[in-house]
Amino acid sequence: RAGVGRLTVYRHFPDERSLLGACTGHYLSLNPPPNPTVWAEIADREARLEAALAAVYAYFERTEGMMARAENESPANAVLAELMTPFHAHWAAMRDQLAAAWNVDGAPNPLVAAAIGHALAFTTWRSLARLQGLSREHAIALMLELVRAAARSELG
């Protein structure tokens, strides 16, 4: 589509890692993941989580095609999986930051962390929005209820 020959591509990108790295870096520069500092200032933990989920779900709506391809192809492509590691680490950091607000007496609640991690997952959003047909607002409300239930649970 770019109107260049295969040889030109190979001159610029000698291997799969350099090609996928350039593509991934370019895509993420145009579509940066949500920035948790925006909602970190929100004192109320539920309002913070709601703002985070709104930003994450809006991101998934904008990037659904690429997210689905990356989700499907990374398990079979070791280079892509490795290149996605910082992206997944960013998501884990968001989970940890959001879950910390739900700690009791300074102790983390693993159920809350798992519920928030589940709520932040692309596959969760895709299931709720695309398979179940929920609006963004309803998907967020449902995930907030999940986290509240995890916080009330005596299993954590």
C-alpha cells in the first residue's frame, strides 16, 4: 500500500523485531494508552475508578481493531509478545494504583486487585460492549459493582 518494494522495507527493517518495533512504537505514539495521573488526583476511590474505566473503555472503543489483533497474535508471535510487555506493565501499574485506594489498614485486597484488573482488560470490555451489548456507562457501572462486591467479600 505504501508503494514501495519489499527490498526497500527490508533495507529499513532488517528483521521482524525492528519492523514490529517501529510499527508498535508509531501506533502507540498516535494512540497512547490512558494516563493514570489524570485520575490519580480524584480523592474518592469509586469516582477515581469510574474515571479510569471511562478513559480505558473510550480507549478500547478507539483502538478496538488493533487491540483485537494484538490480543490474538501475541500468543503466537514471541517478538510481538515481547514488544507488548511495556504496554501490559502499564496496565498492571494502573490496576495496582487503583487497587491501592481499596486497601484496608494498608493491606492489599487480592480480590479487589483481581476485580479491577478484570475490569481494565480489553477482553472484558469487548465482552460487555460487543457481546452483551452494554453501553459504556452500563459496563462501567457493572464493573464498579464487581469491585464493590470484591471489597465487601470476606474471601480477600
